Amino acid sequence: MEADYPILADPSKNTATAYGVVGRMGVASRWTFYIGPDGKILHIDKAVKTSTAGQDVAAKLAELGVAKR
């Protein structure tokens, strides 16, 4: 993947727990959080489709006005 933004891996589930996405069975929901440079959440995608996730992220970043590098 040629992403120029950070992607979080969270094997401990600490971040997923803090963001409230860990379900009853202990599995994190597949949500995408778009976080601005100031640390504020700009958007939460709760309907992530694995088959189109890359295109969906690119489209949302463009919609949010995030400049390509």
C-alpha cells in the first residue's frame, strides 16, 4: 500500500477500547476514523467494505480536503 498517512495496528485493543469499537465478543468493529492534524475526529466510517476500502478512503480524504502529497 502506498499510503502517506499513518495506519494504526492495535493488537492490544487498547485504542479500539478507548474509541468504543470493541464488541461483546471482544472483536473490534471495522470502522475507519479520519483524524485531522489537530487530533480532532473529522469523520467516522462505520460501514467499511473490505473490497473497496482503499478507494473509499481515497475518496473520503479528497472530500475532507486532505491534499495529496
